[in-house]
Amino acid sequence: MDAPATIGVIGLGAMGAGVARSLRRGGFSVLGYDVRPEAAAALADAGVAAAKDPAEIGHKAKIAVILVMNLAQTRDALFGASGLATTMAPGGVIISSSTMAPDDAEALANDIVAKGLLMIDAPVSGGAKGAAEGALTVMASGPDAAFQTCAAVFTAIARKLYRIGAAPGQGSRVKMINQILAGVHIVAAMEAFAFGIRAGCDPQILFDVISHSAGNSSMVETRVPRVLAGDDRPLSMVDIFIKDFGIIMDAARSLRFPLPLAAAAQQQFMAAAAAGHGRADDTSVIKVYQALSGIALPKKTAAE
């Protein structure tokens, strides 16, 4: 029997770790890298091997998924002193899943192609839970050859794969719109539940009602239970949405398009960061309202 194909995963945070585990369940050999060695060590139980640097992944893998925070980290993983683009054999495929500006995705693809490699612009949605369950939504654009090479990879990590053309940047454009809605909905959910608590509603009853009513959203369903449990583990940081809204507002300025709701949401994430919650979970936006109104929020239990 042939040995399983080796897939590289660079960036082993909440999303990348879930992708690595899903790839292992899908039958792949997975080689992971993160600037924090402990992140790779935490995946040893799943059979994910740790690479010493991205260049090692380039040597051993024909496909690499990059799930770091931003463009700068993506470029460093590819073209830095130990970048994987310097070692990956021609014809290899980079699945670029970090959220970035569409123009930056296009420029990144040009530089990758210049190395004899292929790129799929493939931002994702679904959060840490979707990554861990192999149930992400992938918004992908890239050449047919790259998709043919990566078909089994997407089967392992995604519930929905949307092919949005061949040109890089198209996937990132769709992700940008998704992030407007996700960020606005997070802020709206935190504001509404903070107000409900201040008005004297039982927060658990409030959640039960809203989650079965017209005011429900994915962000209510995924964020509010964590607030009610006092669970503020950083599954998606405030700083990530500050970065994403920066991309969104830059694009809006270039198109002379007004985004008043997005701008308001951006300011609430900025307020959370200014209060010291930038590296905390995005549900920490509710702490802005707590500071303003004095509402009591649930605490973690001793077991947690």
C-alpha cells in the first residue's frame, strides 16, 4: 500500500490545529509548523508531526495549507529565510487561507507562480468548531490544476467548497463580505445581550428565546453560550477582526462605498482592544458594555 500523502499545515492556532486534525482523520500524513513550538506539540496525540521550519514542509509536502493571522505572516512562511517556497518542488500547491486584501492575494499568487508553484486563494469560515469537525466553508479561487491536486484535501476539511473562478483574489473578496456580516453580528449580539442583562432579563432565558426567534444568527448561537458559560478562551481574537475590518474599510474607501454599520462595528472592536482585550476572544466586545454599564457577567467555574 502506498504511504499516505503528506500535507503541510502552517499556523496551528485554533483554526490550523482543527484543520490538521481533520486532515489526519482524512487519512493524510500531516506535518505542522507554528512559531510557538507548544502549538505543534499539542497535536502530537493526533499524529501530527512537527516541522522545524516551513522549509522542511516544502521539502516533504506537495500541498501546504497556510492559516496564519495576516499577509505578513503568510509571506514570511513562504519567502522568509526558511520559507517553504524556497524548497517546495515545482507544481506544488499553496492553499492560502489567511484573510487578506484581494489585491494582496493577487500579488501573493504572482510571487508563488514565479517560484513554479500554484496557489489557491482559499479563505475559510466556520470557526474553530468547523475546522475541528472538517466542516469549514471554503471560498476558493485558483487554477483547475491546483483544485485537481487538492480535491481530497478539501474533502477532508470542508463541508462546503465554493469555487469562485480561476483568478486569485476572488475568494478573498467573498471572505471580505462575510467578515462584514460576521463582525457586525458579533457586535450586535454582544450589545443586545449586554442590554438585556442591564434591563433585568435572565440571560439564559434570553438566549433560549432569541436562538429560536427572528433575531437569531450564527454569532448568537456560537458566541452567546460562551459568554453565558464564562468561557473566554481566545478561539477568534478581537485583533483578528480589527485586522479584517481594516481590510474592509480600505477596500470601501478605494471604491468610494459607505459602510456605516461596518465602521461602527470596527470601533467597538477597537474599544475592546483599547481596554486591553485585543488578544482575547472576540466575545470580549461585551466587556466594553460591562465597563460602561456595570453589568455582571458570568464567571468561569472552578472546574474550567
